[in-house]
Amino acid sequence: MSMIAAFYGGKAILITGATGFMGKVLMEKLFRTSPDLKVVYILVRPKQGQTLQQRVFQILDSKLFEKVKEVCPNVHEKIRAISADLNQNDFAISKEDMKELLSHTNIIFHCAATVRFDDHLRHAVQLNVTATQQLLLMASQMPKLEAFIHISTAFSNCNLKHIDEVVYPCPVEPKKIIDSMEWLDDAIIDEITPKLIGDWPNTYTYTKALGEVVVQQEGGNLNIAIIRPSIMGATWQEPFPGWVDNLNGPSGLIIAAGKGFLRSIRATPMAVADLIPADTVVNLTLAVGWYTAVHRPKSTLVYHCTSGNLNPCNWGKMGLQVLATFEKIPFERAFRRPNADFTTNNITTHYWNAVSHRAPAIIYDFYLRLTGRKPRMTKLMNRLLRTLSMLEYFVNRSWEWSTYNTEMLMSELSPEDQRVFNFDVRQLNWLEYIENYVLGVKKYLLKEDMAGIPEAKQHLKRLRNIHYLFNTALFLIAWRLLIARSQVARNVWFFIVSFCYKFLSYFRASSTLNV
Ligand SMILES: CCCCCCCCCCCCCCCCCCCCCCCC(=O)SCCNC(=O)CCNC(=O)[C@H](O)C(C)(C)COP(=O)(O)OP(=O)(O)OC[C@H]1O[C@@H](n2cnc3c(N)ncnc32)[C@H](O)[C@@H]1OP(=O)(O)O
Ligand SMILES: NC(=O)C1=CN([C@@H]2O[C@H](COP(=O)(O)OP(=O)(O)OC[C@H]3O[C@@H](n4cnc5c(N)ncnc54)[C@H](OP(=O)(O)O)[C@@H]3O)[C@@H](O)[C@H]2O)C=CC1
């Protein structure tokens, strides 16, 4: 019997960010392994004209929850969606709901965050720092609370090269940042943002670092743990391989490469691609919840959920495997044949951006205009280039994360728990994982049918022929222009033609003699 699964039985669990990528995988695993849990409270904001219930039903109706519905048929009764906006005071939770949360909650998993790299500092501070502070305040009023698990990111200290499982201080105290956001106007915040974030690459990583400091400073007597996943990718094994539902991290770029938009990316092939499957993060999170509640460590423990030091893969290997998978499992209606490459310096990056990204987009938009349609490719390409520039920081560096606490926790688990809540990335086969990831992107993000693969392959063949034709025409035009202008080119041309003629005559003569 799994001790961790048994631990969550009968518990009231509060999850923030349950409608996000990690939150859904976390809820799924909780219900599948502990169907006898009491209730899962989720803080949800109404969105896109959907009520809370509609949002919950949409999640439960997805393929991700198919197994859960078999194991826990009354899952919908056990999810209690509470209307909340983490940007508001007291999260805009009603008095009755707040009362219920405060008096019943046993465990908190705080996953909600803004993960946008370019978010305005005010918004990023509000969600990643102030909301964390408010949640801690709520937690301190929960008499039955056994553990508070805060999800951070392995990149919260990406300004360092070697990162230990400790909370590092920030140059400016989070409290001062929170206060200043209240009275500074947007224009001034914009102006001081680069100075405040210093050597952090964006507001996301900076505010996640501030969030950790808040957790450490304001955790009081709570049993707290911080989990730092690296780049969360599709699921590895559970509930099935390859599940993914947003474009963050590599997923968006896999689509861009598979559809033929992405032709080159400034990345260091040997740099470590520290991806971590979402189900691995969730298994560690649930194990940490159990350990923190049962063993009550004296201080706040930080757990790195990374792959680089135990089972490293690099961007070069990952890129090649992504491309190899497109051969077997192409995406439908590609713009060009998938054929991306890495560039390593500014000059080649600018060159390939002009030749492989911007020029085809301009030509295609010209074609769309000619045929009376609205041009859209240049806009899309500009967006892709902006995304690439934001991700570049992470694909041109390697970090070392120590994993003592994570390894310690693994050794504390029973063999059964090590199996059910497996977070040992040494067992991960990267080639198999990446193939399933690409397949998952096709099925769950692009919603493409596997039956369309033969047609997709045909389409790629047509694109290849168009590519050859286009290149041949371009070469002939360039050559013709060169011959018209240069005597040397003319001489070379006559030499080649006469050489070919002689070779053909010799070949024909010798084959006649053989007969
Ligand atoms: C040798 C052979 C080589 C071959 C190579 C080919 C293979 C390529 C695949 C492998 C390469 C993989 C490289 C991956 C690099 C990953 C690095 C990630 C680092 C993460 C470190 C931190 C991890 C974390 O802790 S948190 C999670 C990370 N957060 C994110 O990833 C968020 C990033 N996104 C953003 O910040 C924004 O979305 C931004 C700035 C990128 C775009 O903002 P903008 O306002 O312009 O657009 P949006 O309104 O957000 O969206 C517009 C449009 O774009 C789509 N989109 C959104 N995000 C992405 C994305 N990441 N990639 C692609 N497209 C994206 C979005 O859906 C919208 O589309 P619409 O059609 O308009 O709806
Ligand atoms: N994805 C990754 O690669 C990594 C993620 N992490 C961390 O893991 C955690 C989960 O990330 P992930 O699942 O990918 O993120 P998502 O962007 O998929 O999910 C974010 C969640 O936060 C919720 N949220 C955002 N703003 C508010 C608000 N104002 N009020 C209420 N809820 C809000 C969202 O709700 P809604 O659906 O309404 O938008 C959503 O449920 C985050 O803390 C992130 O920093 C760490 C490392 C890597």
C-alpha cells in the first residue's frame, strides 16, 4: 500500500492554479491515487464567458481525466471550485467560502503564477509575490493546515551558475518592492524595471525569486516546502505519455518547427536542455506534501526538480530527435518542410532570420495579396522572432542544480511509493520521451488526427518539389544574369558545357563498343 496515497485519503486540499498545465496534472494524479480524499478546493477565476462550473467540467471532460472517472466516478462532487482572483484583495473570495477554506484545509499546493516572461513588473509582483504573501496569511489562520507547498522555478536564481537547494536573498527586499508598486505609476515602473531586475533575464524569474524570499520570511510556524521545477514538458508516463496543453517552454517551438515556420534558432547545441516531465514534477510535489506534513522538517526545505545533473540531455540531441520525429509523424498543412538548425552567433542569426524567416514570409504575404487574401505571415513571423529572442537566454547557458533534498526524499520513500510516485529521472529515455512529446503536441495541442499522416506526408513531398523547383529557377536566373555580365562566368559556362558534351560522347561511344 502506498503511504503517500493513504496520507491524502480523507484530506481537504487547496490548489491554486488548478486550471493551469501543472495544476491539472496534479489534480488528476491526486484523484487517481487517493480517490477517497475529502475535497479539493480550487481557486478559479471566471474566464472567457465561462462560469466556474463550466471551467471545471471542461477539465473533467478532457482526455487527461479519463482514468480518474473510472477510479473516482464522483470526482465532480469532490472538486469545490471557489471564485477567486489572486490579483484582488483577499482574492475576492466570499466570506462564506473563506470561512470554509480556513476551517477545513489540510494541505495547500500553491501553483498559480504568471509565467509570461514579458509581464509588466506590477502584474508579475502582484501575482508571484503579493498573492503568495496573502496566501501565507490565509494559511496562518488555518488550524488544520499540515503543509504549504509552494511551486517556484529552478530559474528563480538563473543569475547564478551553481544553484543549491536554499533560498537566496534578493538585492531589494520583497516588502519594499511590494510597497513601491502601490504608489509608483506604470511609466516609472517601466523605467526602473531593468535596474530592479538586474541580472535576472525577465520579470518572471525575478518575481519568482522574490516570491521564495516572501515564503521564507513570512512562513512563520507553518510547515513549508518549496519546489523548483526546471522546464516543464509533456507527461512522461502518467496518466499517459505526451500530454501537454499549452505553448510554454519547448511546446510552441515544436509546433513552429513542425509547421516549417521555425528554420533557425540561436542556441548552443551542447548546452543542457533541462526539461522535466510534468508528471515527474507532480509526483515529487505529492511526495513533498506528504513528507512535509508527516516529518515536519525544522526549516523550509527546497527541492530541485531538474534532470541535468542526473540524466543530462542537450539542445543539440533534443533538436535532432524532434526533427527525426517529424519524418515519422509530420504535422498537417505545413508552411515549409521542417528543417531547422542552430545558429551560434549574432551575425549568422541575423542572416538566417532575414533569409529563412522574414523573406519567405514577405514572399508568401505577397502571394496572399495577389490572390486577394489578407497577408498574415509577416505578423506571425515577427511574433515567432520575438518569442525566440525571449527564450534565447535559456538555450545558450547551462546551470548546475544540486539535488540533495530531492535525493534524500527519494531514499525516504517505500519501494511502493518510489514506484507510484516516481520522480527518478535517471530512468527517463530521452529519445522515447521526445518522440512522445512531439506526438502529444500533434494530438493534444494541434488536435490533429493520426489518420491524416499519409496526407501530411504527401503535402511535405509537394513542398519538397516546390522547394527544388524554386531553387532551380532561382539558380538559373542568377546564372543567366551572371553570364550576361561577366566574361569569366561565360568561360566557365562554356567549359562546363563542352566538358559535359565530351563526357556524354565518350560514354555513348564506349557503350556502343561494349555491345
Ligand atoms: C539541429 C537541429 C535543430 C532543430 C531545432 C528544432 C526543434 C525545436 C524544438 C526544440 C527547441 C526548444 C527550445 C525551447 C526553449 C525553452 C526555453 C524555456 C525556458 C523556460 C525557463 C523557465 C521555465 C519556467 O519556470 S515557466 C514556464 C515558461 N514560460 C513560458 O514559456 C512563457 C513564455 N511565453 C511568453 O512569455 C509569451 O507568450 C511570449 C513573450 C513568448 C509571447 O508574448 P506575446 O504577447 O507576443 O504573445 P501571446 O499573447 O502570449 O501569444 C501570441 C501567440 O503566440 C503563441 N505563443 C505563446 N507562447 C508561445 C511560445 N512559447 N512559443 C510559440 N508560440 C507561443 C500564443 O498561443 C498566441 O498564438 P495565437 O495564435 O495568437 O493565439
Ligand atoms: N511551465 C513550466 O515550464 C514551469 C512552471 N513552473 C511553475 O509551476 C507553476 C505552474 O505553472 P504552469 O501550470 O505551467 O502555469 P500556467 O500558466 O499553465 O497556469 C497558471 C495558473 O495560474 C492561474 N492564475 C493566473 N492568474 C490568476 C489570478 N489572477 N487568479 C487566479 N488564478 C490565476 C491560472 O488560471 P487561469 O486558468 O484562470 O488563467 C492557471 O491556473 C507556476 O508557479 C510556475 O511558475 C516552474 C517551472 C517550469
